[in-house]
Amino acid sequence: MNKTARLKPLQPGMRKAKPYLFILPSMLFFAVFAIYPLIYIIVLSFFDRSIIGDMTFVGFENFIKLFNNPEFGPIMKNTVVYMVIVVLLTTVFSMLVALLLQRPTRLNKIVQQIAFSPYVISTVSVVFVWMWMMDADYGLFNYIIGWFGLGEVNWLTDPNVTIFSIAIVSVWKSLGYNAIIIIAALNAIPKHYYEAAKLDNSSSVKTYFRITLPMISPTVFFLVLINIIGALKNFETIKLMTAGKFDTTTLVYFVYQNAREYFDFGYASSAGVILMVFIAIITLLYFKVLAKKVYYR
Amino acid sequence: MSSIILQNIDKAYGKNAPVIENLNLEIKDKSFTVLLGPSGCGKSTILRMIAGLEAQTSGTILFDDEDMTNVPPENRDIAFVFQNYALYPTMTVRGNIEFGLKNRKIPKAEIAARVEEVCSLLDISEYLNRKPQNLSGGQRQRVALARAMVKKPDIFLMDEPLSNLDAKLRNQIRTDLIALHKRLNTTFVYVTHDQVEAMSMATDIVLLNKGKVMQMSSPAEMYKQPRNVFSAKFIGTPAMNVISSGKSNISVPQGCAYVGFRPENVMLEKKNNDDFCISCDVASTEMLGAETVIKALSGDEIIFMRAFTSACRPEGRQNFYVERANLCYFNEQEERIYE
């Protein structure tokens, strides 16, 4: 018998189905843990659903209640302010740190590892150390400020400051991670571009803005997007540092409060849907405005 | 005008990795000098030291009489063409060509005029607004040349600029470069490992091996009068046959250890009574059109013969003859000796 004949060619229908069969397991996983909850939240947002009693369809009532809630405006403001601070500081500082630590000297490698370590430490530990430093009465920050004769700052209770305090902790935690990724992007730029720029009499500042920055822009673009989404979804630091008090309730914390403290699942879901739509809009805008300016090889 | 003089140049990476030791070299003004050698011989390093992209460990580099040791690359009045062109992918072709001029604060009108001139010369005017990644290899090559030329430098340094092109384009740009050198009338220093490029373009060839100059001469002299076994075996396709002189049927000069002869000087019939003769077995015959290359074995030595008639198809055991005048003798140290 001919050896090749043993492997019968697949039926045309089967041949088409084959790739889908291969990705079926991961698609099932994705459907159960990502798509189903997503749809369920959207469905839930149209129902009145608490821990006891039946689900009753209420149409857009949850959304109307949300938009009429006098807290909704400040919550959105907190969310956006927090995001802007975190994204701005993380991007600028990680780019500076990356430039400083780019050259692969022994010292730089050690500092890189140290800078990366906050990313590995649990948020709870990080937050408690920072809370101790930010303590109004015996914290390190006010102690240092005291040297300069400045008044005490209530880092964790003054509504004018709290959102910044939380943002600083988040920035500190993700700075090293961002910097490492940017360092990798910097080191991927072939050296001959810098040599050519040198021969072209280009100053180091000009070289950075005309050659380096455009070439790492895909990486920075991606990091900024990840940081935007991450900042909009941030929960841990707020829960641990202020528990949403002193003007620190963001949209995510609002969802948590309504679901876990007031057990108003329908209402919480509607806020969750708003968050989702908000992230989608920002992401789309971001791509529309900036994607063209990014240089891809 | 600019001649380049390298005096007692040493270059080492780290403590125990000398690349170049005590190199002395003079590159003549307005010459087309090719630094030729196998990979790792230090030719690119020499070029980069001339450019100032790398510092010599010790020694002096002079442009005419001016010591360049502490002059940064941007002030050396040179242009450098990189092997992979190093065109800024973030700028258009025009941006690439203009960049150096803009940084030197040259008036806009003059920049425009110079760009125009160079681009029409190299025939790239229609690509000015494209990005380098949208150009073919040959077009990129010309943009890289334009970026160098627009600076009007005294010295052009080129690091294997043709190695990324296909064979046909390479031939074309080779002739273009020769014409360009004539037209610009400046000093060209060109690095390559390809002896054909060196032979076809150079006015002077510097043949290097392991950081040392093996021979420096014109292409014709390099071919006809190799000064050692290395240059005999590096130049020519196929290279010079160099065999141990023990097999010789004729008297050789005192101290001669090797006899060399070019494949095209091999004859199948005796011409004079004192012709050098070697008996060998024909291994293969390659008909290349205008010429035929015959590979033969004599013991463990390989001998090539080039014949310019396609009728030449020797087989089996053959006697190869070479006229005395066409022989080169080398001593035990592989240096040339004369009768």
C-alpha cells in the first residue's frame, strides 16, 4: 500500500474548521472569563438587583440615577485628574530614568534592578510604607518639610492633596517597570544612527528629539495607553490609603462601594458600563490623534 | 586638499585584544584608496579612527599637517557612508540630506541649491519626500551618497557601501563611484573585503591582514608584483597558485620555499626549454563563457588554470607549463624574493 495514502486528506469542511478547533480551548476560556462577565454587567445595568429579592427590569433608570447623582461630576473629575497625573508623571519620569540608566554599566544594571523592585512588591506593603511616610504627625515627609519651616501637609486627609498622594504612590510603583521597557527600546536603536548624527553636527538634544524619541515612540505610545487604562482602573491604592474618603472616590471605587457596601448591583453595573465606555472612548481618541505620529519600522 | 597620515597607530579593545599594532600609512590627497582585507583585519576600525568615531589607543592621525587626535568627528571635514547607510528612518530623504547642513546653520537658499545639485547628479530628485524605508537598496545607497556629498567634504570615508546590493547594481554603482571620484576630485577612502571592488575602483590599494599592512600599491602592481604569499593569494579569481618549490623542475633562487604563478599563465604545451613544469591530474573544468577555469591536483596541492578558449578541455594526467618570467618566488617567511 502506498504510504502517503494512509493520511487521508481532510474533507473541505473539516479543513476550514481545523484552525478554529485549535483555538477553541483558549476561546472557551476567554468566553467564560471575559465575554460572559462583560455581557452580564451590561445586562445587569438595566436591572434593579440587590442581594435579596428578585431582578426587576428598570430600563435606563440606573443610568439616569447615576447622571443625576451630585457626586457623579466630582467622581469623574477625580478619575480624570488621577489618570492625568499618573500618566504624565510616569511617562516623563520613566523616560528620564531610562536615559540615565541606559548605558549598560555595572552600576546601572544594579540601579535598574532596584528601580524595578517596586513593581514586584505587593501593593499593600508599598502603600503602608508610603502611608507611614505621609503621616501628618510623625511621617517622614512632614519632618523634611519642617526643616524648611513649612507647615504640615495632611497628605492623606486634605481633599486638595489626597488624589496627588495616591497618584505619587502609583507612579513610584510602576516607574521602574516603565523605565525598563523604555531602556529596552532605547537599546534596540542601532548605534550607527547616533554616529551619523554626530557626523551631521547634531546636538544631543536635537538627536534625542529628531532620532531617539521618534524611534522609541511605538513603545512610549503603548506604555501610555497601558498606563491610561491602568490608571482608570486603579483600585487598590485608593481602597488602602483613603477608602474613597477626602475626595478620592474614582469611578472604579464608586462601582466597588455600590456593589460591596450597598449591594446595589444594578447601579454598580451601570457605573461599570460607564467606565467601560469611558475607557473605550479615551482609547479610540488616543489612537485617532496620536497613532499617525508614531513611527513604525 | 587633504592627505591622511597615520603614524604608529595602535588600537586595542580591552587590555589583551589588540586589533591594530603600530600601523603607519599615508593616504594620498585626491586618491581613491581602498582598504582591502579579510573580515576582522581591522580595516573598518582604521576607517572609523580616521572619522573620529573611534579613538586610537596610541599614535597620531594627521590630515595634511594637522593633528586630528582631539578633533571631534563633526569638525573633521569628512563624510562617512555607512555599510547599512544609517539613513534616519524618522526623516524623509530630503530631511536626511539636509540634516547636517541645517545643523551647521547654512543659509536656507544655499541648502536648497546644494540639495538640488546633488540630487540631480545622483538622480534621486523624485524620491525627496519619501521615507528611506520606502526606497529600494540602490536608491537608499544613492541617498546615503547624497547625504555625504552635500556636505562638500575634503574626505569621503565609505565602509563597504556596496555590500548590501545585488551583483548587477554593485557593478553599476562601482562605475558611478569611479566617475564621482573624478568629478569631485577629493580623497576617497573605501573599505571592502571584495578584491574585485578594490581592483576596479582604487588608485591605491592598502591590503591588510590581522591589523598589518601587507602591501600598498596600485591595483596593477598589486596584481603583477605581489610582495608576499598573502597578497598573491588574496588578489585574483582564482587567486595565484602558490606551491612548494620542492617540486620544481628548474633552479629557483636561494632560500625560495614557494613558487607562485597566475592561473592565466599556465600553458598546456612547453614554449621554452627552461619552462617550469608540473604534472597534475585535472579535477574539474568550468566553462564560464569567455574563459575556462581548470582545477587540477598535484599531490595535495590545488592548481588553477585559466584558458581563454572554450576548446580547451584537458582531461586526465597533464603537464602544466609556466614561463620563467611569469614566476614569483617566496621564501620560508612567505615574503617575495627575486632572482
